[in-house]
Amino acid sequence: MLIEDMMIVSLAGALALIGAAETAPAPPVSRWTLRDDPARCLLERQTVEPPGTLSIDTTPGSDAYRVAITGRDIKGATSLAPAALTFAPSPKRLDGRASVAKLPTGMPVIWMQGVAPAFLDELAGAETVTIKTSQGVGGSISVVGAVEAVKAFRHCETDQLIDWGADAAQFAPGGARPVALKNRDAWLSNTELMAVAKELGQSNIDAAFRVSVSADGVVDGCRAVADAIDKGVEAAACAGVLNKPLFVAAKDPGGGSVRGVATFRVALERRPSRRN
């Protein structure tokens, strides 16, 4: 999907463009693009002058977003540090932690993970988005046309959740998606994570799992989002959430409880053993 900015050209400029249409290539334009992949929605804003990119990435149902900005004006490098995400001209800010590095292309990038859903509401009304760390390192980008881009991004999430079994009524005006009662990183205990690690053997994992949520807020189904995940790993990860009341149930516009779908991640990395 492609959402391009509108360009206003003077009459003289328009005539010049018509005369040169057969010989001159069309100039590049700033634009929004949406990738709708299985279990992933990725929205990007690419600007021509100054060159830069805003990237918004999510697994539908996670209620968390990864937001990244690239640009030549981003200076320095840092691991996770306190940071603020702001939306000019609004005074609203979202606090979190950001990292600064360089992409393989050499382009500097600053990004935040675990950004709350309120980000989309603020983005829709913004002219500029900025991420700035407590150390003063930051990046900004113009987000003209964000209203339609955010609408398309939300459709991407909604369509996938409905495909997974969520009741469509919760996405109508006045409805509400299921709300987790505690941080998803705390859903699995250390013992349950060790069970997943045992199934993994010497492998690492960073995988998403989707859960179906009953009208009572109880997880009554669970499976890995990716078919390639080993069934033993899937069973171990899902055992820690099945039949547990982990949500306030999804609501239809009238306030009635309906079925919902959500996702969570399990990330484990094997560290090499130390030898004396």
C-alpha cells in the first residue's frame, strides 16, 4: 500500500513539467508505505529532504510498537538510555528507553521498543515526530499525511486479529480490545521459562505466540504465530498461560464481553559456558 504526499505546483512549473515529461524522470516524493505480512504490520514514512525514515513495527495483538527514526542529523551512539517520544505541535510525550546506532548502510538510527498504543493516537495528529535521549541525542522526521497512514496501519492489525478469531465487534467505535492485567513479560515464571529452555536444547528463540481470550478474560487457546516453531517449545510456552485469567475481556460497543486475541513474545538466548 502506498500513500503519497500531495504536491502543489505553480502554473508555470506545471507547464515546464509537461514540456519535459518525455525526457525528465519524475522527482522523488516523500511517502508512506505499509507492509502487511503474516503476523506483522510495518508502516514507514520516507522523506526526501532531509532524507530520513520513520518506521513503526508491531506484531498484531501485542499492544506494543517499535518506533525507529533514521537521519543524518542523528549524532552519537548509545545503548538503552532514558528517552522521550514527542509529537509537535502537541505537548504530549511518551517516555521510554531508546538506543542509537548505525545501520549497515551507515545511516544513523534511533529507536524505542515497547511503545504504548497511545503512540498511534498522537501520531495521527502530529506534524513532526521526535525521539530524544536524556543525553541529548535525537532524531526528528516530518509526518505529513499521518491520519490516513495510521488508519491503514490499524486496519492491518485489525484484519489479522479477526483472522485469528477475534470478534469484529470490539473494533467498532465504542468497542475495546482485551486488556492485559499484568505485563506480558511476567506471564511466564522462571520455572516455566526453564521448561521452554529445556525444549530448546542449545538453540535460541525469539518468537511470538498468540492467545485466544474468552468473554471472561481467560486464555483458552494458545499457539505459536510461526509454523516453524517446534511443537515441544510451543507446548512449554503455552502451558504457562493456558486457562489463566490474564485479561479484562474485549468489549463490543454496547459494553458486552466478546472473544479477543492477543500476542506475547518469548525471547531466550543461550550463553556460552565459561571455562576456567
